[in-house]
Amino acid sequence: MQNNTFSSSFVGQNLIELERVDSTNNFLKNELSNSKPLPEGTVILAEDQFAGRGQFSNKWLSDAGKNLTFSVLLNPSFLGISSQFKYNIAISLAINDVLSRFIASESFKIKWPNDIYFGRDKLGGILIENVLTGSTYKHAITGIGLNINQTNYPVDIQRVTSLRLITGREHQLPVLLEALCQAIEDRYLELKAGKSAQQYKQYLSKLYLYNTPARYEFNGHTHTGIIKGVSPQGLLQVEAEGKKYEFNFKEISYLHQ
Ligand code: BTN
């Protein structure tokens, strides 16, 4: 275990820094499947992640050395498996907590299910891969990718931003990582202490397009809908044409990009 000087008490205390890896989530998964007992809060940080993964089998592209690409191991066995989305909420809030320190306005948003947005542009994403044993939530492999100092993106990647593009200055990755580890620890302990209802309220206040009429595509048609919340199972609740709907990740597309 490499002890570092982070202010958090367990998240990031075991920090494994890799120069180059396919994906920090894969690395963490492999370490766990080799039955290595890793302490809760272990963080795998990659300078260069050459096969980063996003949600729905998307790729996560990130220029080496410019951004944060890391995975955190947490063991939320205190949550029932039907409450896994509460964990997503806690992690999204933690990231939002740190980013919000850079801009006074309320401009950072959490786009359901797990994206971090600034205005209409994506700054980061979260890929949580849950390991369950029977009916116990054993591990949450929590991959986080945040665009920090990158300013150029491939032309086919639209609606993307970075902290540097937003603030106009370069940021120190280790300083940000430490702040994120502390915020993740704080939000995780808050969740563990039974504050999920409070976190859900805060999540709604940060939710992209919450209570705002916008265009969506679902059931093969475009609709004007209003996001009303997220169910305990993590389904997006939308009202459209006087009806209430609940959607899984792949069942609805935002047209308001
Ligand atoms: C998304 O927006 O679809 C989620 C992106 C998650 C990217 C991070 S980078 C660190 C970790 N390792 C991966 O391969 N993916 C996550």
C-alpha cells in the first residue's frame, strides 16, 4: 500500500499511479479478480488510458497527461442491490461539489444518468461497474473521466468542454484529484449515514433539464417532455403529453443537446 498525503482518511490513501493502461476500471477489476485484498478507497490513476471505456460500450478518449482518468474502489454493501442508483447520486454530487468551487454560478449539471455537463457541453462522465455477490452489493468500481486541461478535441466529438476551456487557466491534476477523493469520501459517508433522501433532493437541483420542457425521442417518436425525477432504480421519470413515463438508459434520447 502506497500511503500518500491526501487529506481524506481512506479514499485515495492507497493510490496506484500508472503511466499507461487500457482502462483503470479494467485494471481494478483484474486486481480484484486476482483476489488481491485491496483496501476500500483504493484509487487507480492513469496518465495515459489508451482504451478508456464509457457507458453503453462507448469509448472514452482522453489526451495523455492532460486530464483525470481514475477509478475508485468502494464497497457499498450497506445499500440493497435495488438501491444501487443511490451510490451513483452520491458520486455525481461529489464531482459536482468540487467543480462548483471553480465557477460561482450554478452552471455545472449532472446529466442523467452519469454525465457532468457545463451548459450544454460534456465535461466528464462516470462509469460505475457494480460487483454483486448474491443479493449483496460488494464492490462499486467507480471510473471517473474529467476533461481538465485538454483544449483540442477530434472534430467528430461535439459538445465537449474542459475545466481549462471554462476557467481559462491550467489546473493541477494532483490538487484536483485530492479534492475529488475528499469529496467522494464525504458524500459516501453521508450516504452510509442514511442521508440518501437529502442527497436525492440535491441531485434534483443539479439535474440537467430538471423540470424544464425539452425535446426527447422515445417509443419511436419525438416528444416535448419534462424530467420529473429519477426512480430509486435509476429510471428517468418524464412527463409528456399528460402521461408519466419511466425510462431505462437506452430507451430515451435527449434531442436538446
Ligand atoms: C461516460 O461518460 O460514458 C463515462 C466515462 C467514464 C470514463 C472513465 S475514465 C476512468 C475510467 N476508466 C474507464 O475505462 N472509464 C472510466
